[in-house]
Amino acid sequence: MKLVRVAIVGGGRGGYSVLRMLKEIKEVEIVGISDVEPEAPGIVAAQEEGISVTRDFNELLSLPDLDVIIETTGLPEVRDKIQQNISSKTALMEAKAANLIITILKEKKEELLEIKRVKSQLSAILDSVQEAIEVADINGNIQYVNNAFSRVTGISEKDRIGQNIFEASPDGALASVLKTGKLVFGHRTKVGGSNAEVVSNAAPINVDGIMEGGVVVFQHFTDVMNIMEELKKSTTIIESLTDKLGQVTTSKYTFDDILGNSDELKRCINLAEKSARSNTTVLLLGESGTGKELFAHAIHSSSMRRENPFIKVNCAAIPETLLESEFFGYAKGAFTGAVKSKIGKFELAHSGTIFLDEIGDMNLILQGKLLRVLQEMEFERVGGNQTIKVDVRVIAATNRNLRELIRQGKFREDLFYRLNVVEITIPPLRVRKEDLPVLLDNLIVKLNRKLGKKVRGVSKEAEEMLYNFDWPGNVRELENVIERVMVTMDEEIINKKNLSQQMNQFRISHDRDIELITIDQMEEMLIRKAVAKFGNTVEGKRRASQALNISLATLYNKLKRQKPTNIKI
Ligand SMILES: Nc1ncnc2c1ncn2[C@@H]1O[C@H](COP(=O)(O)OP(=O)(O)OP(=O)(O)O)[C@@H](O)[C@H]1O
């Protein structure tokens, strides 16, 4: 490249600064500098740099091939003299103009350097991505391809750049975006000039709102399919984990929550505490509402498995047809509607405890399957062929007389003996009425908090009434009665009147004659009694309907027809 030959007139401060700035420009050659003063800073600096110096500026004018002469003295006579003698090929420039041009040139140079730096960073980034990238200008001239482009298509950079996209890949996403100016998503095509089948997205490149070209990003179709497959697998794992998380629970109660000072109850607690330390199967027997579930929670909470899941299965609440899949889960496609596999309760309870409530209500076929799991601790999901091994501690409970059920052929004897390693029979409340005060005190505290009341206790007469009642629904019934009483009363002490209002209507004494009432009244009374006994929950109503030997729907209809009371329907 031909250098621009420049001479400087004046070696003072102005000339010196022009000299310094010009020295930094590669494209310029300083051919001479003049000043009458040999000690002028510009002259001294020029000598150090090996640039020729002179006292007479006229000598500079005669230098061969001089392109520019810069006048820095500011003296009009000097400028006039130069103008008169300057060759037609040389341009005269004043110091101010020269400074301005030099500054602009320097800035441009820095900008160019910055662009170079960004360009090399960008190309390192674009070359490291997995997706192929191709850029074309508005006329379709291909200007850039990254490394992945050559990997995916097998076309080298030098063979592609310079080609026109409308000829190379006329049906591709990039040609489309250049024609329409619109974004393209998920365009499946073969890259022109190669056999690669790809899925691409393309977008226009706009500069200051004007479209100047386009960019396409694409991947091999098989890569996309592999990613989709991976995604599907991850989604299935996430779904099953979410499913599992939603179902896994841990125990809510400990032995501290079991209240009562009677010897009968203490014996039960003692036995349960001992069994909690081992891994043995426990069978909890006792009437409804005596606290069997409470005991199951407490045993788990005191066992080595306390940090692991506590899974409850109510064998009576699940329809027989679903019980097996509830227990063991099912494989995808096991039956119509099984669009994904499902984890069963035994698998959920792995390393923890499974609480099989109402075990006496399980059908014989499932009893056989349960026996196998208890013996071998392994099973297959419904419709699956993979054997799943688990480590689960079993606690079972029922209010039914299992021995009687065995006699009737409704319960497998071998299963009974499997479950009955430790048998704990929780006595009904009517045989341990000394537990009433502590249960009552605790209930009042709990209900005061729940209902925002300030009840302080029970009157002597009311206490007597509670003692004389035989509590067929046990502690659950006591809880229901006291809650109903506290909801309706305004006093601070529960008295006989409050209690009798709530208890009389549910009470049928076996010891006294029943006053004659209508059949409708009798039905209403029995329904209320059953709901009071089993609880005003869906599950309570379901069990009440079983006890009354009517369908759940009939029970709901009858409850709806009754006059409003404290029992919510
Ligand atoms: N000793 C007790 N101390 C404190 N609360 C108790 C006690 N026994 C039972 N309860 C309470 O009585 C209610 C019924 O108890 P739980 O559900 O454990 O009875 P269950 O014997 O499992 O009943 P079911 O056979 O109907 O399932 C629960 O609210 C429970 O907390």
C-alpha cells in the first residue's frame, strides 16, 4: 500500500502534537519538519525519530512526491508563501483541520478493532453450538455458515459461501424468509446439495428496521427426534415423581397423642411401643373409633422407619375392582384408560410402613395376593411383567371379628396368622371410662381453639351423664358429641341441658323401653345415630350407609329430606 507522504511546517507545540498523532498512523510517512528554532520540541522529537529536519520550510516544498503539507505556525505570511510555491500535487492543510482528521481516523481505527474483536467472539460462539447456522444477504448471497453446518450437511464452508440460497436451497426456510420477510418455525426439508433431512427455524435480519438478510438455524431430523424421545422420558419420570410426591405421606401422631390413664389402654400402649422397635407386623383390633389408626401412626412414628413414608390404604373405601391396582400399581396399557403407568401403595410405602385399614373387608382373591406380598415382599404391577421388590412394614386394622370371618370362610386363615404377629385389641371406651376426663379436657382445649370458644369445663351433672353413656362410637363419637355441643352453646361450662339436647336424639338405650314413635321418626333417629357414630365425613356417611344396609345415595337422599339440624349434609 502506498503511504501518504506528509511534511510539517512548524516544530512548536502545534507541530509537535501533529507529529505525535501522525506517528501512530501506519498509512502515513512523515518526510520532514521545519522550524527556525532548532530546540523547538517538534524538531527535537523528529530528530530522535530519524525524520529529516530543516530551518527553512521552503525546503519542504521541494520534497519529491509530497502529498500533504501541514502548516502549524499560524503565521499568515508563511501560509501565503506556501500557497504561492506549493506543487499542484500537494495539499495544504492547516493544523486545526489536520488535528480533526487525525482524531477521526484514530476513532475509526478503534471502532474497527472493536468490530474485529466482536466478530471473532461471535464466530467462536456460533462455531461451538450444535445447531447448524447459515446467513444470507437480502439478495440471497450466502455469507456465513458455522462449523455445525458442515457437520450436519457435509458441505464445506468454502463450497457454500458465495453461492445463492435461491439456487442452493430454493425450498428451504432461509429462502422463504428472504422472500416473505416472515419468521419460519419447524420447517422440515432436505438441505439443497446434501441428503441431510433437517428441521429449521429462520428469521429476517433487520438493521435499523430495514431487512438486510436472513438467518436459518437447523438440526438433523434424527437429532430432533432423539431430543423429543429424551424429553418424553423425562416427562414420564417427572409425572410419576409428582404422582408419588402427592401420595406419599408420613405419620401425623405419636404415642403422646394417645390419651388415657386406664390400665387397659396403658397395656395397649405398652405393647405397641415394644412392637414399634421391631419390624413385626401388627394387627390392631377394636371397635370403630377406638383409636386404631392413631395407634398405627404412633407405631410408625416411634419406629426406625419414622423418616420414611406412612401409607394408609382403606381396604373398604376402594372399590374391589380397583383395589389390586391401588395396592400394586399398573403398567401402561394394562387396561383401557391406562395411558401411563401408576405406582401402587406398596411401592409408595417402600422403606416405610403400609397401614391396611379395614382389612376384614378385603375380598378373598386379593387376600391371596396380599399374602404372597407379605411372604416374599415382591409383586408385579397389574399388566406388568417386572417383579418389584419392596421393604415394607405392615400394620393392619379392623373392627370386624376376623376369627368369625375365618369360620365363615370369608377371611383366609393363613393371612390372619401372617398379620397377627402382634395383636393389639384396643378396648371400647365403655370399659375404660376413667379415660373420659383426660380425653374431655384435651378435646375442650382443641375445640376452643378451633371454634374460637372459651369453654372451661363440664358441670358435675353433665360429667355424670357422659359417664353413664355407653359410647357405641367410642372416642370418635365423644369427639362428635362434644363438638356439636360446643358449636351450639354460649355458656362457659358444658351443662346437662347442652348435653342432653345433643345426646338424647341419638341415643337408643338397650336397657329401657323405647317410647312409641312413628316409623319415619325412628328412621330419622337411626340415620342421625349412624352419622354421629361414624362421623359427618364422606367416609363416615359411607360407613353409616353400610351399617344401616342402605346405599350411600339413599342415605344422602334421606338426609336431605330431614329437617335442618347440626348434621351437615
Ligand atoms: N386414646 C385416644 N386419645 C386421643 N384421641 C383418640 C384416642 N382414641 C381415639 N382418638 C381419636 O378418635 C378419633 C377416631 O380414632 P381412629 O380413627 O384412630 O379410630 P379407629 O379405631 O381407627 O376407627 P375406625 O375403625 O372407624 O377406622 C380420632 O380423631 C382419634 O384421634
